[in-house]
Amino acid sequence: MRELNSAFSEFMEDESGMGVVEIILIIVVLIALVVIFKQQITTLVNNIWKSINQDAKDIYS
């Protein structure tokens, strides 16, 4: 019985998995932000590409 209590105690004190949980939570928050601001991000990226294409046309024209 002591061995079982000792093993359970060690298991409860082990924090090696905490980093994985934190990374998963950060990824979930980032995905939520992308979903919430999808339209704004799409508009921003499109405007940046238009600007790059226009500047490229000016350089090579």
C-alpha cells in the first residue's frame, strides 16, 4: 500500500506535462484570434500584396 501511495504522490508532484498544456492553450488562443479577426487579416494581406505588386510594376516599367 505504501508503494501505491508513493507512486501516486510522485505522479501528482510531476509537472513535466505542464509545458505541453501551456503550449496547447496558446495555440487555441491564437486560432481563436485568427477566426475572430479573419476579415481584417484578409483585407490587410490583400492590401499589402497590392502595394507590393504596384511597387514592382513601378520598378520594372
